Amino acid sequence: MTLEELAARTEIHDVLLRYCRGLDRVDMALVRGAFHKDAYIHFPESLHVGGAEGFFAFLTDEMPRFDRTQHFLGNSLIEFDGPETAYVETYLQADHAASDRHHWKGETVKLWARYFDRFEKRDGVWLIAERRLLVDMMYRYPKGNWFDDHPDASGAPRDGTDVVLSKVAGFGGTPVRATSLVSR
């Protein structure tokens, strides 16, 4: 493995992580930043199949209907097809706690799936040119969960006040240091 390939793998992985953070914090600028402007997205037809702008419009409408989400990435296999194209299969587990405004009416849905992406390096930047969501399994949990009894335990606000957003470089804060995580 060359140094260039190792750097490309890191850049691709960071794009995937920023996309998930964007979804979970309803930060559409982060989500948009994962895709080339002419990207094509194949989600299940009932959700979205088409260009990037339509996908962003779908997410802008859909994501606020969840009280919280968590997208967790697992195995990621990156295969290069030349110096500027990579095919990436990434396993995904995602939890979606629906509000009463969503058609799941307060249920939590767990999704086991895979992203199958074609990344392209354009103008020195690796971004998604094409994405397919392959759903392997889904499970719906009834309304109500552990956090209902412990509202102070929820650390996933979606309104821009998440503590991590004020402490991570690039989000207007300073880098997190181990000492800053200790309660004073």
C-alpha cells in the first residue's frame, strides 16, 4: 500500500464519518459536503432515487421528524479502480427514534444496512459520486425507552447545542483534550 493510497483511505473514511455526524445533528451542510454536486443516490424508491439536490431536500424534510438518530459505521472495504475512483462498501447500523410527526409515531427503528459508494477524487478532493443504500434488516421497537425515565442522560441534542460541537476543531471551538473531558 502506498502513502497516497493510505491518505486516500483516510480521506474517504472521514467523508463517511462527517456524513453520519451531519445526519445525526441535522447539519445539512455536513451532509452536502460528502457528495459531489452531480452525485446520484439510490435509496429505496419510497425514499429517494435521483440527484443530490433532491436527496438533500428529502433529508431536510425527513430528519427533523426524528427526536434522535445514531448512525454507526462498521466494516468498510475500500477498493481502488485507478488513482481517482474507489468503490466502498460500508456496514451501517442506524437507530431512528421517531417523533409523533413521523409516520412511525414515536417508535424507534433499527436498521442494519450497507452503503455502497463510488467515490471520485476531483480537484484533489475525495467525495461520493454515487451512493446506494442496501437494507439488510429492519426492526421496529415500541414507543418508550430507557431515556424516558432519565431525560438528563440524553446527550444527543439536534439543535446545535451538542457539547461536542463546541469543542471540536472546525466547529468554532478548540480541540478536545483529555483534561477538558474531566468534570471540574
